[in-house]
Amino acid sequence: QEGEFGVQAIVGALADGLVVADRGRRIRLTNVAFREMFEIASEIEGVTLLEATRDAMVERLLGKALESGLTERAEITLQRPHGAERYLELVAEPITNADAAGGAVILFRDITARRQTEALRRDFVANASHELRTPLATIKGTAETLRLGAVDDKENRMHFLETIEQQA
């Protein structure tokens, strides 16, 4: 009983969602973070992972880990009816302990903030590239015009140099 309380305390303190499932793909242990991610209000020990998550990708990940005996990874997108979508990184680790009946531990890490930061960075780079492309094209074209003979045209030379300066 004391050892069980220690495990529950540790599992409950994790910020990542955690599920322990047996070889029959039935849930044996979860934590609050997992239940919150999937908006599960009641106890779900004993139900299948598919029934609890309603996500075939999670079920496939568990199946691959159980069949291969290897750590399996995936990313999923949770669609929320009343909120923004959430992005989760999943790691399924088979239980290979000889004392255990088999199964796997699955960690669910919310990577929504990371995905949002990556999207902001991509948008910034795309916008910066777009904003630089036009003046650079003008500078290049004006410099080429000067090189091809306009440098000797005293009347237009200053106009071309001012254009380069202004665009820079």
C-alpha cells in the first residue's frame, strides 16, 4: 500500500500525461494531466485506450510498441470542440520487466506552445524575406543600369544613386 501511494504521488505530479496500458490495451493507470488533455471526467481504468482517447493514432502507437517491443514516437493533433487545437508528442515505452504482465507506458507531452513559436518564426522569416525582396530587386536593377552605362549619364546618375540609397 505504501509503495502504491508513492507511485500515485509521482504519477500525479507529472506535468505530462501518463497512461499505463496492459497487453490487452486496457488502461491500468492514468494521471490527472492525461485526463485533462482528453477531457475525461471519470475514472477510466479498465477501458481500452481507444475508448478513452477516441484517437486511432494513439491506439496504433500503443499497438506498434507492444508488437515491436521498441520505443515508439508520434505526434497528434487534438481537435477541441470548444477550444483551440492542441498538439501532443507521444512516447510509448514497452514494459519489459520480467515481473510485469507486459504492456506499455505512454507519455503525452503538450507541444502546442512549441508549435505556435515555430509558426511565428516561419511567418516572420516569410514576411522578412518578402519585405527584403522588393528593395533588393530595385537596388540590383538600378546598380545594373549604372554599370551598363548610366554612370556616364550625368543627368540621371544622381537619380539612380538616390534610388539605391532610398531602397537600402
